[in-house]
Amino acid sequence: MSTFTAVVERCPDTGLYVGYIPGLPGGHSQGGTLEELRENLAEVIRMLQQDGDLVIESEFVGTQTLTV
């Protein structure tokens, strides 16, 4: 079992939650609720795992707040 970090945003046009796994090509999905997004991302990861070993191309570090 592996653990992944997802970045989640909400689309202002559709109201859908959009998420992606940083550094994981193809690791993105959307959902009408956060739970649906979580399930969809998990399914995407399972499908990517079927193609072979997952290779994370970068490491999620965090977020920063900027005041400009």
C-alpha cells in the first residue's frame, strides 16, 4: 500500500473539485464532492499501477502564501 499527496482545487466555472498527484504523470481527476474526487484519484492510481511501477517525477514539498 502506498500513500500519495493530492493537490485539490475547486473549479469556479463547474463547481467540481479537481485534483492531481504532483509528479505523477496522468495522476489527475475530478469529482462533484471531495469523497468522489478521492475515489476517482484512487482509481486512477490503481489503473496507473497496472501499467507497471509508478515513477514519481518530483516530490510535493508544500504550499506557501505570498503577499505582494
